[in-house]
Amino acid sequence: MSELIERGAVPEGYKVEVFDGRVIMTPQSPEQDWTVSDVKDAVKASGIARERVFGDVLITFPGENDAAPDLTIVNFDAERRRNSYSCLDVLAVVEVPSEPEDEKDYVRKYGRFGIDFYMIADPFKTMVTLMSEPHASGYGRVVEVPYGESVSFTLATGERVEIDTGTFPTRDASGA
């Protein structure tokens, strides 16, 4: 799968992941793109260089399925490996579900790999879920913030990220 992604064999506008042994190919929604763009703008406004912030780039996980999160923030000294990065270099991940009740975004086990922050911006629930305090089976702290309020966190590097969710687009479960 990694080789297909690196060769550009994924149709434009789609995201392909392997999750629990299944290949999942999902088209990006406009809401997903707009939300990721808003988050990326907020992250860059906090002073984090664009070279450390990207979306849909392969992150490798030892002994697990690799993933291409909607948005990833990496450490200063993150080492690029062709077109991917190791999960050991990741400070935070943001996902935006493309379907209502998209459980794959909610069951990701980024915490067991020591990724300090995992944020899910759900346009169907109009809620941001911010997970922190990673441990072997997930995260010790989960905070839910309704769209319209700010979400903030401080990375291990000391950089503080504040995200205004007031501009996040919403979408009803029927897909309208």
C-alpha cells in the first residue's frame, strides 16, 4: 500500500488507508478540506513552520498499519524518509471524519505511540475531541469542545497552538 501511495496510484481527491486489514478509500469532502485548512492556518499562525505541518502524508507505525492523517505536526528534528515520517517524530495529529459515526477516526491508537495530542474535528457532531496524556491503550485525558469555542494545547516543544473552531463547517448526517 505504501508503494502505491508513493507512486501516486491513488485517484486525486481520495484518501486511501489500511485499517484493521481493510483498504479504505474515501473521497475528501469540502468540509474536511476547509476544516483542515482552518487548523493548518491556526497552527502556522502560532509560529510553527510550514515544513512541520502537513496533511495526508504517510506516517509509519512499527508493527501497525501506517496512516496518512488529515493533518500532522512533527518535531523540529523530524527526519523525512522519502515521502513519509516515523510516528516517533509526530507531536500532534488532527482527523476530520468524512462520514457520520466514522468509528475508525475514534478508535485510532495514536496514544500508544506517544503522540501527545490527537484532535478529531467532527462536522457531523459539531464537536472537537482533544485527547492528551498518551499511554499504552490510548489517552488518559479526553476533552470535548463544541464548535464555536477555542481549542488550545501546548506541544512538547513549548509551542502553544490555539484553534478557533467558530469557522469550522458543519454537515448533517444525511450528507447535505
